[in-house]
Amino acid sequence: MTGNRRAFSAKEIKYFFLNQVLTSTIFFLLSLYAKTLRVQIEGKERILDHLDRGGRVIFASWHQRLFGGFFVPKFFQWTPCIMISQSRDGDFISKLVSRLGWIPVRGSSTRGGAKALKAMVQKVAENRIGVHIVDGPTGPPRVIKPGLLPLARSTDAPICPAVVSYETAWTFNSWDRFMIPRPFTRVLIRFGSLFDIPKDADRDTLEALRIRLEQTMNRAYESADNGWSSSGKCANPPI
């Protein structure tokens, strides 16, 4: 019993320290770090034109490149909504992304998914911009989970593949080979074509659209990553 109490207390202290003490410090360090990145943005004109005409949009991206996308609100003065896990670590991430200009919606495909999807629909209706990490939070990597298309259909928002690519990065030994761009490297954010989801699409049509979008995203990421160097050498070795 005593050991359990000590472990519980240690865990509570850890999360209190993360949520109450470290958030401001990490936000400050991330702000400095972001200034070192040389960001190139492509395809923004069609998105800005779509939004100027009153449209909504759902950006779709892979979990592996989540880190580089954190700074998107800074470049566009957008307040996009994004689904964040209901885990204790998600509490910390939620506070941090709020400071960066995001609107966190708590939930994931593995916990609180239906409630979070409903909340995302409402937030996208209000703010017109949503971001969905389509293979998170646990994979398999680069496979679009089913929630993306119903979200787009419910919000009457087209889906836009959002490619995030780094010239050089640290690659971690996680389920998705998570990547963090190295300081002073070049970062590409490329917005693809808009995919409309028909309101009357049946299950087979939605699955065909999901596969088509998944293939499009994988080709787009491969093209962006290969564009940094023609030497054939890997610019992002695992660590």
C-alpha cells in the first residue's frame, strides 16, 4: 500500500510539474527554436482563396511529421482545431498547442473517439479549419483511419493533404519513426489539392476515397522527401 501511494504521488508530481511549471518554459524554447527553421510554404493560394470564399477545410497529415506542423498557426494567423489524446501526456500537449495558436479537442480513435468527433465537427463549423492526424495515435503508420472522411462529410469541408518535409531531421525509434527537424534546417509545408466528400457516398465509395487519398498522401510525402537531395543519401538517419 505504501509503495502504491509513493508511486501515485510521484506520478502526480510529474504531471503537475509538466502542466504547471514546464509549459511556459517549453513554449519559450520552442518559440526560439522555430525562428531557426527556414520554412517554405507551397500551395497556400488555393487554400486562402477557398477560405476567403467562406469555405471550410480539413488538413490531413501523418503523425510522423506532427512536430513540424505545430507552427502553422504562426504563419497564417489561423486558429485550427486538432484532436489531442485524453491521456495524461495529452493534458500537457493540449496546454502547449493552445499557447501555439491551436484549439485542442480532447479524444482519439482509441479513447473518447465519438465524443471528440462530435466536438471536432462543431469546432470546424465555428472556425472553418481543422487538422486531423490520420494515422494517430498508435498507427499503423501511413494508413488513414476511418474517422477522417465522416468528419469531412459532417462539416461539409473538403480534405487537403498537408505535406510536412524536413531537409534534415532526427528520426526516433517509435512506431511511426517520429521526426523532429534539426535547428536551422529547411522545412517544406505543401498543401495539396482539395478532396470533396459527397454527402450521399455509401460505405464502398467512402472506402475507395480513403484508399485514393492515402495513396495520394504517400506519393506526395515521398516526392517532397526525395526533393531535398539528388545524391540518394538519407538526410534523416535514425537515432
